[in-house]
Amino acid sequence: MRLIVDRIENGILICEKDDCSLINLNLSQYEVKEKINEGDLVYIRDNIIYIDHDGTKENKKNIDKLCEDLWDE
């Protein structure tokens, strides 16, 4: 399952699923391999949260393009 990190509050990772619903993940229940930031695309495998670096870059590029197009109009 791929998730987009919406925010992190008090050790809880609040993520958006593909269907735009939110899911709360208690970070104490997972192993985290690296620092997670808002906007990161993450996935869980074997109770480990990984960052999809390529997916994160692609999402940010798409968002930047949308913002550019918005301001150009």
C-alpha cells in the first residue's frame, strides 16, 4: 500500500490513501528506516515504513507544475 504523508503529530503518521481517505499510523508500531517528511510517498512492507524516493520526487514535480500553471493563468 502506497501512502502520501499528510502530517506527523505526536508520533502518529497521518497519511492519505489512493482513495483520498486518511489513515493514522502509530510510528511506535513500525520500524522506520529514515526520516519521514510531509509529502513523502511511503509504503509498508513487513512492518517497516519505507520512503519511495522516486515517487516522492515525481509527486513534488507534478505539484510544482500544477502551481506554475495556476499562477501563469
